[in-house]
Amino acid sequence: MKICVILGTRPEIIKMAPVIDEIENRSHELLLIHTGQHYDKEMSENFFIDLELPKPDYNIHVGSGSHGKQTGLMMEGIEQVLIDEKPDIVLVQGDTNAVLAGAIVAQKLHIPVGHVEAGLRSFDVSMPEEINRLGADCCSLFYFVPTEESAINLALEGYMPNNIFVTGNSVVDTCFRNLKIAEKTSTIIDDLNLDNLDNIITLTMHRAENVDNKQRLLSIIDALMELKDFNIIFPIHPRTKKTLENFGLYDKLEALRHIHITKPIGYLDFLVLISKSIIVLTDSGGLQEEAITLNVPALTLRYNTERPETVSAGGNILVGADKDFILETADKILNNEEFYNNMKNAKNPYGDGSAACQMLDIIEDAYNNDDLKIESPDNIMTSFKVKMENVDEDITVSKFEKKYNCIVRVVYNGDEMVFPEGDLNIKGSIVLFNEYDL
């Protein structure tokens, strides 16, 4: 089986590393396409070497540009590769322009798409990532979702439940995988003198809604200035640095003894830094996942998140740009042992680190059953009615579907909404389903 993996940015490479390992370990043919969305040497050649990954078979070198231009160039380059290589399935990960481009092109060529980390929703259409997620899911055949909540998102949007697979998130696999590499190669403990610093906060901030909004930025910076009981390690994004300089804030921050501004650091060094931290303060999406995986409380500088499971689990708190809330929560983590332990020991909603293995099992099963095909239907379309009923009989989802010729979308058991796994007993539940005409 030939499996194509399309990558565009550093987070995609990171999260797909264990999937790539699994493909190679099972002796499938790997076709690796790098779009070059992160186009400097560190983001491409060196990064693959650092993570002990194979060199991409193709690099499209799209570089930077507007969303439309960048996505269009990716589609053109990916299309030619897929026509020439004819993979059995294409895997994309996350919510970047590369994901959208790869999913659209593969679907148009009738190559099935597996969307890794499907079903995430911030419900904020001002975010380009949200548009990419929605578009990629429209073009996918296999949905590898990190949590049941993500599965329910897709089921409510009308996607077929039997194409949705709750595998956990490969971020867990990759954190365990790459922390082992980092502990062998990283020099950041010595470089930043971490062993002699206590109460470390790792800070990242780069999103436009924080960096370009002066009022929000000032509120966050005011909070940082008052967090004097901590040592704040701030690997600063070039865009953030430029904005702080324009607002006259950079020199004020740099002069504070408890704030340690550094240039951007590599991923492996960053993993070690997180593991040595008492708090992660961030507006990043992926870092919310990494923090809970490494048992580090996260305070997220946003008002919404496409990772709500981390909040529900108790390992992440949305603090927005609210100075008082940031200070209050950081103080509780430092001085309230019970509060800190509850966040630190929050159950990881993203699984046990077997996501990549589960994904390959599902793909292999589909391949062996000749289900990796997108073909025109041979049967005349059957109409259906959308119905909702209270189930009184002792019956599972699979048996209910067979008995009533229907597809169960979601189950409500009185306390919460549940994804309709086949062996779920639905007695006493309210069921939303599609009933097909006989």
C-alpha cells in the first residue's frame, strides 16, 4: 500500500512523526510531500533530521504569501505529484493551508483522504484555521478524531459516524517519542541555566488577536510585569518582537529581571523547557495539548479554543487578555497546592499514545476490504427522514440500525451527548437518526 503524507508546517511534521514511523515499521510505501509553507532550512531539511524522519520525496517550496496564492500554488504542486505517484490514500493533519490544499486536490482526483485531528471546532470563523478545518473535513473519507467531543461535532454536522474514529491525538505519541530524542540532544538546560531557576513559566504569544490589538497586548504585558514570583522564559516570535518594539514595550520587558527573552528555540529544546515549567502561558493551539500531555498547567491567552477538552479535563484555563484573571490564576497555581495538583494531574483527554497504531490498523483494514476507493454509486439514491426518538428497548446502536434500517447520528443519555459506537447500549436514551425508506 502506498500512503501519502502531506506536510506544510512544523506542527504538522511534529504530530505526524509517529504516523510516519508506523507506516515505515509496517513496510508500507511512504510518499512524503512537503509544501514548504515553512520554507527556511530549519523548518525543512534540518527539522526532519532532528526528528529522525526521512527526507521528503517532494518539496513544493511555496514559501509565504496570501492565503489564496499560497493555497493555489500548493494545490498545483500537490496535484501533479498525486497524478504521477497514484497513492492509495492521502493523510493530512490539522488546519493549515497545506491541509486544505491536499484534501481538496486528493478528493478531486478520487483519492481517499484521512484527516488526522479532524472535528476540532472553535466556532470562530474569523480564524483561518477554522475555515481550513471545515474545508478539509468536507473532503475527507476517514476522520481520525482526538476525542469523543470532536466526533460529536462531525456527527452533528452530518458526517457518517462509521467514517469517524476516536483514536486519541498523535500529539501524545509524539510528545513521548520526541522527548526521548530531546533528552539525548537538547542543551537548553545549560543554555538558559534552567537548573538554577524556579517557578518557570514558558510563554508564547503570536496570534494577531493578541499581538495586533494594543489594548489586549498592554493588558497581557502588565500582567507579565507583575508576575515577579516567577521566571518567565519568553522565546519571542519575530512578529511579536516587532509589535512590542513599535508599541514601546520591548525594552521595558527586557529590563525586568524575572523575564528572560530569548530568540525562538527549536522544538526539541522547547519540549524540555515545557517539562521544566510550572505553567505554560500561551495563545498556541498545539501547546495546550502538549502541556496537558506533559502534566503542566496551561493558561491560554484566548477567549475560545478548539481544544475545549483540555479545559473540561481541568488542565487548561482560558484567561483571555484579562490581567487580573491571569495574575489570580497564576498565584493560585503557585500558592494553592490542591489547585495546582488538580491541574497538573488532569486526565489527558487525548489518549494513551497509541493513536498512530490505531490509525494504521483502520487504514489497513479498509485497504484489505477494498474500501479505499471513491467510485460513482451503482444504487439509486434512497431518501431518508431525520427522526428523534426515546428508546425503550434493550438494544445496542448496531442492532438498532439494522432493525430499523437507519443510521444513528448521536445519542443523548439524559446527562450528556454520546458518540454512537456500535456496541453502545441505548436503552433509555434519546436518539437522533436517519431512517431510510425500504
